[in-house]
Amino acid sequence: MIYRVLIADSVHEGCDEILASEGFEVTRALGKSDDELAEIIGEFDAMIVRSAVKVKRPLIEKMSRMKVIGRAGAGVDNIDVGAATEHGILVMNTPGGNTISAAEHTLAMILTLLRKIPAANRSLREEKWDRKSFVGTELLEKTVGILGVGRIGTEVAKRLRPFGVKLLGYDPMLAEDAIRSVGLESADLDTIIAQSDILSLHLPLNSETRGMIGAERLAQMKPGSFIINCARGGIVDEADILNALNEGKIAGVAFDVFEGEPPEFPNELIQHPNVVSTPHIAASTDEAQERVAFAIARQIAALLKGGEGVGLVNAEDLDGALQSQFVPYAKAAVSLGKVIRALIGSRDLTINLHLFEENSALMLNGICASMLVGIFEGEESRVNAINAPILAERSNVVVTATGEGRDERYHFLLGAEVKSERSQLDLAVTLFGNAEPRLVMVDNYWFDIRPEGALLLIRHQDRPGTLAAISAVLGEEGVNIADLSLGRKSEGEEAITLVRLDTALSEEGIAKLEAIEQVEHGMAFFL
């Protein structure tokens, strides 16, 4: 199969070359409207964008073939990640590719703002020699607060250190030790807001950070302080920051990003004399654009060829599960999910998984997702490991999983304790031979049967002639036995027989089976 990749944004042409060399068909469609993209998007398996193209739900709903949306850069707020996840589409980015460019731009903005360079340059262009109006501020001995101590925040701090500043760091995702390990003094958000002379933002935009720097926190800042935002528009409330500037509370602001891009013009904030602004160009260097283009091309090529999933935004825990060597284990987990659906259902379940395998800890997330795929396959038009957890949440299917190390009998064994309001059942699958799934346990009875096609589960007494009677009914119904496996705990007690059939048995046939004296219950199902 030849995968088709759509490049919908101005990505470095080296991206096309790498993908083509890997055997992919590459199409560039720049400057297309949402409607124009919607007309063609169903033909592609992968899509690459930067920040200009907005990949929102209506477009995602047209993606009938799409497997991955790649962002050549770090921020993914132009992509509806939630909608992509619901539709089973991976989203990946290249967060490290523009780190240096963004950090250098941040430092340039800080120095430009503190030394009033744009205003001084503008005055000189107007043939004025005015030195008194542009008295600046030194960095030496100032306190700089870094909100977001990730790749970019760390590089900004590294470049600020030689200026003799005091560095404070805050990151809701990092422990204090991790912040201190990169040379910053860890502090809580309120402390940094109150103590910083310069506040530099390096956080993602999400529900917790949107509007984080608004009127309340601006009121807590030192008089005459500065704010730098080269991260994401929307973290700072633009109306509130404009009021703070007009009131003289904040000395200056440097923005590379805005709530709406492009912003509406005329724009009072951008025109303010104490604001330095650039049109979202922190990552716009030749080096960074080449780096992220090459990176996203290689990541997408590796993913589509069954390799490692790098830079995944909506499936970080499934990185290993997306590799080709995981496929047999995923097949076994999917088979287990299908058996669960057939025997108990796909709603209001509690499932405890136990994985017996040497590398179980590395596989748990992928195994859980694959098992859920089996449960919901056939109920939804598109189910995979990306959106199956969402379907589980909607269906009140709660899954826990533990890794148990290798089982004494099997190199791989996946067991499940399944509970619903009406029943409880224990199941287990394994892999035999050429990585073929086998159903090996139902309700603590052990078997060996391939979980596929038409099957029968028969509970009966373990007495002579029982299997002959069952076979006779199947013969009368014209149904051929493909495979049969009997599980019992002791001679003469209850047993379960699993039968794989060439064709499904009718309800009348089930009734005939249940009429056999030794048979307690019969159930036909199809996997």
C-alpha cells in the first residue's frame, strides 16, 4: 500500500523529499480554504501543517483514511486534538526542533523591550537625535520568573544566567527537584508573580493556562515590571494587560503571540508605546524550519511503516504499542476484547487485566487499548487504540491492569476478570505457534482454541457420551466442527466445551443442544 501525505502548510521542501524517498506519495496544497481542504482530505493517510492551517472538527470528520496529523513545530492549539482522538487519528509534533530559535527570540525580545530599541530606532529614522527619551533598564540583578521550565524555558534560563539575574522557575508538570536541576530556584506561581521584575512565559495553552495572567495576577506584580510572551496567545488576557499598561502598573510587554492570529487591526495593544510585538516568528529561522520539517517527515515515515511513534500528543503512553513487534500481542488483546463483548457485553463493565510477560510493564497501556478495540469493534465505524479509551469512558467500561512477570506455562498470557451487574467471568488468551491468538481459559476452565469465526460454549456434566450427543446434534443441523476443546476440573464434574464451527449454529440447534440431559447451557457467538 502506498500512503498518501498532504502538506497543507508552508513546510520546508526537504519534508517532501524525505517522504518521497520513503515511498510515500506527497501532495502540496497550500493556501486552501477549509472547504477546499474538506473536499480532498478523505484521500490522504497523513497530513502535515505548521500553525497557519486550522485543523478543526468539521475537517477531521471528513478524514476517512487519516492515520496521523503531523505538526511541524511544537504547539498544537491549531489542531482539535480531542476530535482527532475521537476519530482514532494520531497527532504528533516536533517539540525540540525550534527550541533554540524560540529561546533566542525570547532573549531578543527581553533586551529589545528593556532597552526601548524599536522606539529609539523609529525616532532616529524620523531624523531625531533624542537620547533622553530612551533611557533603558539593565538586566543585572533583576529577578526573572520563568513560567514553564520545559525545553524552551530551560534554554532561556541558560542564556539569561550570564547577565547576572536571579532565576525563579515554576512548572505545574515538574517537581521542585527537576526545576532546581536546571539551575532555577523553584517557587510557586504566586511567589513568582509577586517577586519577578521580568516574567517570561513558556507554557502550553490549555484550560488551566488560558487567561492565567489576567487582572488579578497583574495586580500582584511589582510596579514597573515587564512581561514577555513568546509561548501561546491567550495565556495573557490582552484587555487586562492593556489596562495595566495604561495605568502604569506594567512598564512594558513583548508579545510574539496573540489571542487571535492574525489580530484585528487597528490594535490598541500593538500600537501601545510600551509594547514590542512580532508576528509569531519565534520559531521562524531557516535552521528551525528545516529541522522541524525533516523531523516530522521522519516521524511520520517511521510511524506509517510500523516503527516507533515519536512526538505523539494524544497517545504518549502507546509509543511502544505502535511498533510492528507489538502487533501479535495486540491481536491477542483484541481477541480477548471480542470474547468479552460476545459473552458479557460492551456496557457497564469492570475489567481487571493481568498480563504475564517479561516486558509487561512496557506493554500495559497498549494491551489495555487493544483489548478495548476488540470490545467496541463493529459497534463504531472506526475504532483503534487511540479512540477506544474514549469509547470505554462513554460506555462505563472501567479497566485496570497489572503486569505480573512471565507465567510458568506461557511466555505470554493475558487474563481478565470481567464483572457486569448480572455476571462475572474470568478469561485468558495467549499466543501459539506463528503468533496466533488462542483462547485458553473461560471461567477457570482451560482450553486451546482459536478465537475466531463461529463458536459454541457449552456447559455440561462430564459424563460418557456427552460429546457424542453434542456432535450428533451438530450433524443433524448440518454444521461441521472445525475444532473442539474440552475443559474440566475433575472427572465426572461440570465441564465446558468450546467448539469452533465452519458455519454458525441456529437458535433451533442451540435448543436441541440444551435438550441433551447432560447439557446445562449452550451459547453460540461469532468473533
